[in-house]
Amino acid sequence: MKENKVEILLVEDNPNDAELVMMALEQNKNIAECKIHYAKDGIEALQYLFGLEDENSTLVNRPHMIILDLYMPRLDGLDVLKKIREHPEAKNIPIVVLTASEKKADWITAHSAGIDCYVHKSVDFNQFVKATGWALLGAIEEKTFYDPQY
């Protein structure tokens, strides 16, 4: 029997912010069951997605959505975003950027690189719950669920 859990990759270096995101996802009525994979930086995110740091390898895990911080140690979110968007198997995964950055250049760069949603960390918690729900619902409605059997 195929499991229908929604899988989300959360890439966030701040454990307090990661906990808030997980709470928001748990409170979201658009998500019946959710499995969150947590990576604390860009290297761990690429290792989860591709098994290695090499973005040219085959996609090992395909979450239904990625929530990505921009500023992280070792490998930042913009570099991760670009590597995902360049990969033929991963390029269509919906990506929500969650950042504390107030720089307009970051917003422009993230949108140019192909994000689906940009959320500032200072946003009200209830607004964040709604934003993640809309992004995920859009991913579901656009049939971005991936079945490796096809």
C-alpha cells in the first residue's frame, strides 16, 4: 500500500525557527499527515535530496515541498535553491523561502532563481500558517506529488 504522507524538507539553521515552522505545519488544516525532514544547513539539504553534495547525481528523495532559509552556515539557501532548480528531477519541487533578510536584493535574487513563495520570518505566526498551507495546497493541486513508479 502506497503511503500518502506529505513530505516536507525544512532547511533551517536556527533550531527555534525550525520548531516554529514545525508547529505551523502541524496546525495547518491543509495538511492531513505530514512528515518533516530537517536539515540544518545547505549541505545537509543536498545530501538528503541527492545522497551526496553533488547536485549532478540522481535524486534520492523528492519532498512535496521545501522550506528554505537563505542565510545558513556551510552552504547558503540561494546556492541550494540554484542547485535544485538546475537539476532535471528536482527543479519542479515547490520551494518556500523563509528568511529574516530584509534586503530587496535577496527577494529579487530568490524570485529570479525560481522560488514559489517568499515569507519574512517576522510575519505573524497565523499568517505563516496560512502561507505554508497555500503553498502546499498549490503543490498538491498542481500534482507535484511524485510517484517513482511512473
